[in-house]
Amino acid sequence: MLRIATTGTAAVLILGTLTAAPALADGTASIALAAQAASVDPDIPTTTITGKVVAADGTPAAGTPVDLSTNTGWGSVTDATTAADGTFTATLSPNGASDAVNVWADVPSLGVHSGMVTVQVVHGETQTTLIGSRTGLDEGQPLTLSGQVTYQGRPLSGRRVFIDPAVDPSHCTAPMSPFLASTDAEGRFSTTIKPSCTATYVARSSAVGLYEGSTATLPAVSVRPATQTSLSATMDAYGRFEAQGTLYAASAGGDVNGKQVLLEYSPDGRTGWQTVRRMKTGQGQFSASFTGNDSGYWRARFAGDTAVAPSVSPVRKTWRWSTSMSKLKASSTKVRKNHYITVSGTLSRYYSSKNRFGAFPGQKVRIIFRFRGEKTWYHVKWVKTDSKGRYTAKVRAYGNGYFAATFAGTSDTWAADTPSDTHVTTYAVPSPGSRSGPPLIMNVLPWRGDQ
């Protein structure tokens, strides 16, 4: 049976001793012990322990059990039984836990103990390699790390390899943890990760048995931090467009400043993207405002650079349906000053379900007026369209000038106004206390001429 001692005593006292001397010839039994090889290594992992037992009368002790022991946790040694000439052999198998192993023998039936024999343990130097599938990538992209563990060119299977990423904490807010790989029958290992930061990788194969561990270093693999681009977009009924958003890189510390972001437009949200504005980030934010009349889809795109990765915002829709107003009609184009006339018209809108224009009922229309030779328009009256999109209003003719109608639009329709101004000529009938101009009313600029 195998025998392992419970204590490893006095090993250092006889370091290098290969043979234990027999007992003195004083009428007592004796035992001699020797190691066939002074050391073991990965190529020759065991050694033979030999010995001879002599009885008290000086004759060989034949057929006598011999218990052999070695230091606890340092390996194992087989027991033996003596041959006819009193000799025996056993096998010592060090496990590599120490640089030297002690062996000793006991013959319980004769009450004799041997001295210790020390066998040196030579650990084999292994080689570990490490390569990466790429030298640079964007955060979130895969990186495959692979390599091989060998001993004198021979593959070592079943070896655990710890891969430790070393990152610069000042440039990486998301720490990376070590990970584990194992070698196959050809000593090869491989693992795929998605690194969050630029890092140098160190692979360490663990020491196993008579083999030492070894390390390999992969130079820094650069990682561009992932960015996130947000966008909000609004466009009112007069085509006043507002866009704002942010450029953010969580693993790089937050706001991304001083970068160019493109505001792009597409009529269908899928194809034909065109750059409309170039914006620059400040405190991670960007914005744009202008006037346009195009319904469609918008996105903000950051092209990326050497420092951070590209990103595109979600697509935002700003959509309004067309509206149309007929020419404003007047019941009379020549009337006494401060007398009344009736103006009328129709409002229609485009219906996508019908693929045509139709009446736009229940909408507020504003009647406005300006004096001839002036640019200021004045509010006159609110009216509402009927079920057929028609509206009428009784209005005062304050003087020579022009009447028009405007529609302010809804949440999904454009504003509109009458295509031309209806001119009304007035003539005064002087009388005491008569008014010579319009009353003080609200200025509604700008309602026209700004689109």
C-alpha cells in the first residue's frame, strides 16, 4: 500500500543524502535504504527506492513487510515486501509541491527504522504564448485571446490559464475582471471577450505537478469607448425646426465634448439620408434651429474618431400634413369707411387615407387686415370652419387696405393663409366725431411673409 508520513521532520538535516546506513552489527536487526536516482523531473517523474533488511542474527529478513513513508502532501511511495535475500524495491512519486522529498522505512515486525533519503524535485520550465485577434476595436466588439502552454515544445493539456487585463483607471470607469481559460489536448486555449477599455493582457498558466507556471503578455489592445447619441426634434406649423441632443460615453467618463455631430434628414426614415446641419458638442450637448417646410425623419450621427467610437441616435419623426386655403372673397370691394363687408373662404387639408385634399371642419381661422402702403397686419376676427371647411365673417372696413385669412395649423398640419390679399377701397363720409381709422387692436405679426 501507499504510505505518507504525517510529519515531514528533519528533511533539511540530511538534504542530499541518497543512502541510509544500516544499523550497527550489535545483535539487532537493521535496514538500509537508497534512492536509485538523485532527482525527478517532468521527463522522469518517479524514482526507485531500494533497500535491504537484515535480521538480528545477521541473516537476510526474507518475506518481511516494509512500510515506506514520505512527507505529507509532497507525494507518495509504495510499500514493499523483502525478497529471499532481504532486499526490496518501492516507487517514489513526488507531486511537485516541494523542491525535495524525504523517504524513510519502517519494519514493524522487527522494530527497526531507517534513516531518511532525500530526492530532489526539478520543476520543468513551461512556455505560455498569448495573441489577440485584433490590436484595436470598438467597445462592445469581440476580442479573441488565444495561446498555447508547452513544455520543451510538447503541449500541456488541462492547464488552467488566468488572463488578467491591466487597464488605466484614469481612462476607464468600468473595471475589467480577470477570466479563466483551459488548454485542450494540443495545449491550446482560447476565449472571446468584449472589452470595455484599452488594456494590456497577461496570461498566467498555473503550476501543476512537476511543471512550473509561466506567463505571457499581450501589448495593449486599444478600445474606443462606445458612445450614445440622443436626439429630440420638433417642428411647428410654420416650419420652425428645433433639434437638440447629447453625446455620451459611459466608459470614458460621461459627456463627450468638442466633437462634430451631423444632423441628417430622410423623407422616409430609411434611405436618402442627407446632412442638413453640422453641430459641435459642448458639455456633451448639441443643438440646431432653422426654418424648413419638409416633413420627414431626422437623426443625429457621430462619425467617431481615434478617441471614441461612432454612434447614431434613434430616428425622430416630424410630420405635418398639407393644408390649403382658397382665395378670400369679399361681398364688396368698395365700401364706405368703417362700414361692414362679409368675407368668406374655405380651408382644406390632405388626408392620407383618401390620398387627396378634403374639407377641414371645426378649425379656427383668423381674419386679418393691413392698410394700403403699410406692412403691419392687424387681427380682425376669429371664425370657425363648418362641416365643409367653409367660413364667413362680417368685418369692418377701416380704410383702404387688404383683408386676408390665416390658419395656425394643428399638431399634425401646416399653417396656411389665403393665396392673395383681397383689396377693399373705402371712401369717407365726413361727419362730426366720425372715426378716421381702425380701433386699437392686437398686432399679430408675423403671420405672413415669413415662410
